[in-house]
Amino acid sequence: MLDNKQIAEALLEAVGGKENISSIAHCATRLRLLVMDEDKVDREQVETIPKVKGAFFHSGQFQIIFGTGTVNQIYEEVEMLHVSTINKQEQTKKASKSGNKLQRAIRTLGDVFVPIIPVLVATGLFMGLRGLLMQEKILALFGFVPADIPNNFILFTQILTDTAFIFLPALVAWSTFRVFGGTPIIGIVLGLMLVSPSLPNAWGVAEGAEPLLFFGFIPVVGYQGSVLPAFIAGIIGAKLERAIRKRVPEALDLIITPFLTLLIMIGAALFIIGPIFHVVENYILDGTLAVLNLPFGLAGLLIGFLHQIIVITGVHHIFNLLEIKLLEDVGSNPFNAIITASIAAQGGAALAVGLKTKSKKLKALAFPSSLSAFLGITEPAIFGVNLRYVKPFIMGLIGGGVGGFSAMLLGLKGTGMAITVIPGTLLYLDGQILSYLLVNIIAVGVAFALTWLFGFSDKQLKDNG
């Protein structure tokens, strides 16, 4: 068995040597290589290296799946071999010109929203814990009723659950400025201006309060919880800042550039961008709700079946925007349960492959990959196992569709986003946990049974024996 240093050396040889590598970075599960000549990369040889769970070209990068934890160790060994290593953000910028316009746009959307997700995960967990603690049955165990809960405790929980959404425009504007080359602190201030307490509160206006009217016809409100106005303002603001900086003398840059950027952008955001894109945002939300309200659980069936195909294409970050809007405007996230079913099903398919195959190498690959999927990360199961034999992947899609269908029929709605399957249990502590577990069992069971019966031929078993 090769150690990590030997794996790193074998990996470099399989991709054409150090001279064929422009840079290496890594994310949670994958080693990401920018190579000079793709023809020199021997993908099949890479996939035979121990601990490698799959490899593929995507978004201008050669991505090698190792799994959580392992990828960090391999990356360190590669770094010690004096290969050019950079962080994932810098490498993403280098690869940003690859792919079609839609792929680049979705990738950019992901670059903006992915850094925000951890605080929304924490917020979702706080919501779940509050829902658990406020249940009458739980309170009764300690001799309390809901009326006994002190107002100060409720206020404390509201601080935990509401802050991220109240100041969401500041988070979005900060991240957008960062991605588009602006100064992030200017983005934060611009986002905070959009939720200034001097403006009528967005939720108050939604309940009947009057907005401010500028010039007699432009309604101006705070944009608490809004995403698109801050996102568009961040894009334009970052580009404007860079344009101003090129034209301002260096001696005056510190004073003039932020002054003009904020002055122009807050006017544009409040009077033009905000009113227009707030309407667009509402249409997107209405469209999302219309899809989710399709009769007979059809939304769960379609999304549960298609989600992992979307993951392969790399444009699944589009769901981030929809989930954020659902949590903000509706207070719950039905997407989470559907997506969880599709992820769990791929784990079920990989588990069936691992149990049925006679290949020790494939068993050693399939079992950890299925566990990774049950923890919410499907890339090792998809690229390392299921897609290799195609049918297990398809059976996983069917399991995801059935699980998503079940989630919609049971009315499952998470209190947060971005964590799924076993960790995602924490988003259903408000009385839905048994239904959540049932949906996951159904998704895994269907995918496992179909893969066992139809997803693995005798010839494949013999070839991998």
C-alpha cells in the first residue's frame, strides 16, 4: 500500500509530470489541477492510484476526488514536491474563461454565494433547535408550557435566527465586490446602506406600512433579506470602483474612489436597481413556489431525479439563490428534503455496488464513498463508483425521484440549507424528524434494491473480481 508521499509522486507522473502542471489547489473533497496539455494526462492511470475515488475534467480543471481529510494530506505532499500550489479562489479565476456563458455565470453565482452559506447553515441549526425547545411535549418534560418561556430568551433566539437575514444584503454585496475585483469593505458598507434603519423596514412595508416616495413615484424601502438588488449593485459597484480608480490620481484615490463609488451606487441601488430587481426577485420566488406546489408531489419527483445530474454539470449553485429566498420569505426550505433524498439515493446505490462486487478494490472504494454520500458529499460515490457502471447512477436517480416525491407528499420543510442526509437531521428537529428519516430510508432503499437487482451485470462482477 502506497503512503501519501508515494501517491503524490504517482499522481504527478500520471498527469505528465510537474512541468505539465500550471497550479494545484484543493476544495473539501477534490484536488484541482490546471494542466498545460490535457493530452498528457492519463486519466485511467490516475484512477488506479490508491485513495483516488474518481477523476474528470471540469471547468478548465482536472479534478481528482480523494474525499474529506485525505485531500488535505495529499495536497500537502504535492506541495512538498515543489509544485506550484495556489488557493482555490485564485485558481477559479484562472479557469474562469472556460465553459460556455451559462456555466461561467452559474460558476460566478457559486463563487458569490458559497462563502455566505456557513452563516446560513448556523442560522438554520439555530432555527431547528428553537423549534425543538419550543415544542409543548419537550417543554412538558421539564414542567413548562410555552407561556412560561421568558421574553428575554425569545429575544435571544431571535438574535441568533434573524441577524443573518436582516443583514443579508451586506453579506451579498461584500462577497460580490470580492468576486468582481472591488474592495470588499466598500461592498459591506453599500449593503448596510440598503438595510439602514433610516429606511422603512421591508417587512413593515410588506405588512402595510408606507414606503418613502422619491420624486413622487419611486418607492424606496429597506432591502432586509433581499438578494438580487445587493447582488446586481455589487457587480456594478465593483466595476465602477475599478473604473474610477483607473482615472483618479494616486494621491486622491483613498478619498475620491470610495466617496464616488458609494455616492453613485447608493443612489442607483435605492432608485433604480432596488425597485426593479426586487420585483424580479418576487417573480423568481413566485415561480419557485408554483413549481413546488405542483400537485401529487411532482416537484419532488422531478427535482429529486434531476438534482444529481445538475451536480455533474456544475450548475447546481443556482439552488443556493432559491433556497436563500425561500428561507427569507417563507421561513422554511422544502428544497433541502428533496435534495437530501437525491444525495442519499446515490449513497444507497454505491453501497449496493460495494456489497455485491467481488472486487476488493471496488469494495474499498464503494463503502467510504457511500458513507461520504450519507454525510452529504456525493462526488466520490458518483464519479468513483456509480457513473463508472452507469446503471447504479441511474438507479440512484430513480431513488432520488421516489424520495423527493415522498418528501413533497409528507410536506417536509427544513429550517436551513446546505447540510443534508445525516447532518441535515438537525434541520428537522421541529417535529418532522421521523418523516425526514423515513424519506431518506425510502430513497436509499429504492436505489439500493434497484442497483442490487438491475444495476450490476454478471460480466461486470467477473471483470472486477
